[in-house]
Amino acid sequence: STSRKYLIAGNWKMNLNSAEGAELASQVVSMFGQQTDVSVCVCPTFTTLEAVSKVVNESNVQLGAQNMHYEASGAYTGEISAEMLRHLYCNFVILGHSERRQYFGETDETVNKKTLAALEANLKPIVCIGETLEEREAGKVSEVIKTQTEGALSGVTAAQAENLVIAYEPVWAIGTGKTATPEMAEEVHAEIRCLLAGLFDEDTAEKVRILYGGSMKPGNAAELLAQKNIDGGLIGGASLKANDFGGIVEAAV
Ligand code: PEP
């Protein structure tokens, strides 16, 4: 990842109210508020975004959301638009997380609509892809990765792709304590970069950050981040503790 700046993004999932989130964010800012070598981002719940936005404001810690709707506004009860996230100074939005695919009916088609809407609104999408254990055991990893990548990125231009982030998150490694070995992860990351080169071009593919996600911790981050095509991490459980999250950021510096 020579020319690509590492991105360490914390996915707080459905944890931390606005007071708790502000507290964790202030710990992250005290550690990494001046950090310029690595991009650091926290992704709170919608209701915690505004409080965290005020805390990270004027620091180098960036803000992301965990989901959004693809329409700009209107009769979509319960949904949040890209513009609403931009208004709170979000830079990133996680799209198509496996939990959203598994529990909330997210498909490659909805992820694609959201990806296009996010890019249009100047939000950097963190598009999540990854196989289940069943798919891995059936030898379908490449097929699943290709379908999900091409499905999510349909209609994205090469110019837009420079703002794109992909997160490879093998579903069997999320929240399970089971991490893909660095070699297993790198094999898939290299495949994803190859797919990006096919969709766009080599130069563009070299600029896209591909994060690994799945039980990343301070103890395994360095060896994962040392892989050629691993450009950062999407961190669930470990992002809720300032010291663990900090340890992973340190491994990227
Ligand atoms: C995630 O859900 O994005 C994730 C990587 O979770 P964990 O780090 O807890 O496995």
C-alpha cells in the first residue's frame, strides 16, 4: 500500500448513546486528533452522530455513518439521506455491512443505489463485501466477491472510484474472534483489486483503499496491515475501547 494512506475506521454498531459516544470520541481525539499519516474515522449510530461531530470537529479524526438511504428526501419514514449526513460533516458511510444484508434485506442492488447516491453527495462509501462460512467451504469465495463487487459498483465512474473504499469482511470472522490469516485475506484483497482494474483501470484500482474487517485487534493488526493489498481496517468490537482502537491505529502508523 505504497501510495495509499491507511484508513482505520471504527464501526460502533448499535452501541453508545450520544453522551457515551462523545466520551469515546474525545478519547480518540486526544490520541489521534493530530494524526496525518493514517486516516482515522469513527462511525457512531445516527442519534450519536451530531454529538460526535462536535467532538471531532477541527481534529483530524473523521466521521462516518453506518448506513443511509439512496433517495435525497421525501416519504421514506425512518430513513436518513446522504445530504443529512453531510450536514453533520460526515466524510464516510458504511454501506452493505453483512449485518444489514443478513437482518435488514440489503442486497447488491440497494448497495449499488446507495453507493451511487453517496458518491454523488461527496460521501466516501465504505462498501462491505465478504463470503459466509458456507460459501467459503463450498469454494465460492471468488464468485461471491465478484458478484458483490460488480453489483455494488455498477455505474460508478473511474473518477468517482478514487473516493471509494472497499471493506473485505469474511462473515465468519465478524464478531467471532476468528480472523482470516494474513495470507487468506491478502489473496482475496488482491482479487478485489484485480476486479477493480477490470471495472475501471489499473491506475484507479491502485488508488482504492481495501480494508480488512473481522475480529481485528491490536495483536493481529500489524501482520494484516503488512500485506500488500490491505490498506486499513474496519473495526467492530475493538473500536468500542479507546485503547484497543488506538492499538490498531498505532499498528498502521
Ligand atoms: C464489523 O462488523 O465491521 C467488524 C469487523 O466487527 P468485529 O471487528 O467485531 O469482527
